[in-house]
Amino acid sequence: MSDLLKVEKRGSVAILTMNNPPANTWTPDSLAFLEQTIDELNADKDNYSLILASESEKFYSAGAELTRFNHDNGGEAYDFIKAFGIAFGALTNYQGVSFAAITGFAMGGGLECALACDIRIAEEHSRMALPECTVGLLPGGLGTQHLPWLIGEGWAKRMILLGEHVKADKAEQIGLVQEVVPTGKALEKALELAGKVDKQSPTSVRLCKALTMSARHRPLDSGFKFERDAFMDLWGSQDQKEGVAAFVEKRSPEWKNA
């Protein structure tokens, strides 16, 4: 499995590199491995961030191989699309900060993987699309759920219903990616941004991420109570005490992730 999805740890950062040439397609096994890896990272108090990267300049990921849907076995098709939802759901709920370092084409499940991350960096030659309707399918890795929230219903409909491909500069303009970088620089930029995560309290980041994500399905006025409750959950934690003390003492904090 390490041949299809390589795991490397650099301090508090985990790098998951897709390596299934030529197009870095996902398989049931690699999706299960992604879910398992995220579960392990969530249990690792020394891990603060995660980068989903690619070894290919041409392809970030083309999603699923269409040959896996060229049959009449509904049960097999359901199991495969369910694996996408479970794996990318786990990525969405990763407790640290996740980055997609997009190189080349991010298509279908490849883009859905990036949509499940918190921050997306794209190289200038990249192109993104959810073209499933073109082949009589639909985005089944949470694409129809994440994309409208991130870029608005109008552009989501253009990409999904019309099958439009979006270049990196347009993706940045509509908020699909947060930064465009030169070719070959996506991973470097993601690592730079991940370095900023180290300066944040991991317990604060975990709660703030959960609150931010919950705003997708909660009315604003009901969010106030959850925010205050989370503040008090944080109060008295080791990281809260350390963060304030480090500021007062004019030194760098030493986080315990507790």
C-alpha cells in the first residue's frame, strides 16, 4: 500500500503522497489506507498538519478509473463510491490542518480529495473539474456537498452540471484554491504554510476548525452558545495556560496538544 500512498513525517507535518501512475487514481485499498492513516494521525499528539501531495507534475489525481464502473454489479459500485465518501469524510474531519498541494489535473475524485482539505495550493498549470455528469455518473466523494459551500452554488453548478474545467488562476479568483504558485512549488508552499500551524495551539486549532465547519449547518444565532461552550472547554487546558504564560513571559510556547 505504501507504493500507492506514501506516508512521510517531517516533525509535526505528515505528507501523504499519491503515487499510482499514470494518473494517481484512487482504489478501494488506497481509500481505506487514507482513512486508516488519518485515524492514526488524529491519535498522534505530535502531529499538527497533513499535506496531500502528488509525485506527478501532470496529475494531482484523476479520481477513479472508469473501468471500475464499466459493469452491471450495483453492489460493487456502491461499495466503491461508499469508500470515497468514508475516506474523504475522514479527511474532512482530520483534527489538524490539512493542505492539498495540487499539481496538474485534479479531476473527479482527485478534486474531491482536495475539497476535503482545509487549504488548497495549486500550481499555475493546474486544471480542476468534476466531470462525472459527462459520463453518466455524479461526484460521489462529497463533491456535490463541499463545492457549493466553498465557491457558491453558481460556480458549483457550472463545474458540476456543465462539466467546466477551471484553470488555476480562475480557481483562485472564485475561492476554489487559496494560492497559485509556480510549477514545482506546491509542496514547498504547503510546507511553508504548515510551518505556521506549529505556532498555533493545537487544541485551539482543533476546536476552531470544528466550530468553523459546524457553521455550514447551524444558524448564526445558535452558534454563539457553541462558541462560548468551546471557549470554556479550552479554558484551563495545558495549551491555554502555556499560551498565555508564554505571551506574558515573552517566549515561544511549548505546546502539549492537551
